[in-house]
Amino acid sequence: MEPAIDFLTTDSQTYISNLYSTDRTDIEGAYSLSYLSGTGEESYFGEKDTGPNGNNKESTSILHMDKADWYDEAVSELTEILKECGSENWDGHGSLPISYGTYSKARELLKLIPQSLPKPSIVPEPENEIGFEWWIDPKTSFVISVKDDDKITFAGLLGKNREIWGVEVFEDSFPQLIYENVKRLFSQSNGY
């Protein structure tokens, strides 16, 4: 069953549909949720649970832990993205350039990712965003995206009939809601 994705743009709907129907081994990093956006400075999210306990939760933040072991490698990947995707149409499909401001926000977010989480895949996105993706299989993944503003957009597929999406305000700590859902992603698949 595909998620209820009416509120997303066509490109994001395609992304979600591809997660549900595509073997991602050949396209990892090729799609991203770049088009979720919020209004105002509030933090909001959507969550759907078709099980008996479907409900919405309040979003809070947790303080970050020490730098993860993979931090230096991830900074190198970010620098490569800035170099390779810093001009318009870098993907051949009309993409916007990745700005230094977006690179800076992505680097700030990278510092905040708790050490207890595995290293995400880091990908450029066509709307001047950088995505951090944790992917297990076509129905189990989580993506957060940043650009040169004060918002973190996110979307996740957390197993059969379970999805979450929304926007958090970019602050000085890693958002608790995002942390809990990335951790849930791995606890469902590997006993993390």
C-alpha cells in the first residue's frame, strides 16, 4: 500500500512511489525529498500509522553527543558535493546550484547528528538542498534535508503502512523526533 502523499509536489510523490516500488540498489542517492516545505517558523510534522495506535506526537530536541567516528569522511563528502554541484544544472535536469550557505548548514547539522546513529548517505538535491539518508530497504528509509535557511525537512518510511514527514526548525541540537525515528528505523531491522 502506498502512502497518502497528496500534499507533496509531483517530484516528491514520485520519490515516495519509487521507494515503495523500486529496488534501490542501483539508484541509491538518486532521489531525495527536496520539496517538503513549511510556513512560518513553527515546527510541524505529519505521521500516519494504520495500526491500532495511530497518533501524533510532540516534537522536542536532544543535545548532540560527541562527533561520530565518521565525521571527517562525511565532511569530505560534503566538500565534494559543493565542488561538483556548485553550478546550475549540475545534474543535467535543471537543478539549482548547491550554495555555500547550504553546505554550511549541512556541515552544522552533521556536527549535531548523535554518535549513536550510523553514518547517513550524503546526497545533493536539485533544489539547493543536501540530503542525509538512512536506507535499509524500499519500505524502510529516512531522509533529512537542509538548505540555507532555518528548516530541516524530513520524511521516512518505517515499514509496512508506516510513514512520517514534516519540518523541524534548525536549532543548536538534533531534533528529538528525527533522532527517535532514525533509531526506530534500525531497531526494526537489526535489533539496533
